[in-house]
Amino acid sequence: MQKEVQICVVGKVFRPNKSKILALNKTLREYFKLVKWYLGYNSTSKKFLHEKCYEDAKRLFNLNTALIQAVSPP
């Protein structure tokens, strides 16, 4: 079964310049890879994802840990 997931990312870039925009785009690409990776586990359990996936996610994805935790379901 295929499911549709919508993600809305809202942020502000103060005094945007080319390097800030490139850095933001790089982070968003990595974040969406992480989201797809988490979805591959087909779980809505925050406990399961944290216990089984969190350490791997920190190692596999070049993201701030706050972003990695934010992906887990509420």
C-alpha cells in the first residue's frame, strides 16, 4: 500500500545570500532523504524509531540532531 505524506517546512533566512541559500538547499535535500528513510520503516511508533533508528540516522545523515528528532512522529 502506498501512502501520501505532505511535509511543510517553514523558515526564515535573514539577509539571504548565495551561500546561505545553497546551505539551506543542501540541508533540505538531506532532510528529505532522512524523511524517506524513516518512512521506509513503516512505523508510527516514536519509541520504535528512536530505539531502532535514531543512532543510525545520526551516523548516516549530515544533520543537526534536532532535525533528526523532529522527523519522529508525535
